[in-house]
Amino acid sequence: MSPVRVTARRPAEVAREVERLASAGRRAFVLKRVDHGGMLDMERLGAARYAAGHHSDVGLEEETPTAVAAAR
């Protein structure tokens, strides 16, 4: 089963969405980057990991090279 893409911006919204999906049986999640991997993304990632539980796979989506170049 492929990971569910989570696009919520606020950590609390991320946690609610992941909790809902985890209770429906999903165990793999990938968060859309909103801060190029910065503090907001780290907070969102922590909220998702806490909500998903120990036996879930949670990560940030890969950033495209174009987005990295634009951020510089």
C-alpha cells in the first residue's frame, strides 16, 4: 500500500488527519513540505509520528531540485 500524502499545514491539523487515517488502518504517511524541511516541517513531522504510533512509517516528501534552487 502506498503512503498517504498529508497536506495539512498546522501541526494540530496534521495530527488530526493522521489519527483519522491511522484509525482507518493506514500505516504509511508522507508529509508535503511547506517550509523546505525547516522548523515548521519538523513540528508537523513530530505531530504526525506521535499521532500515527510506533508501528507506522512517517516521513517528509522529497524536495524537487527546482524548489531547492528557488529557495536559495
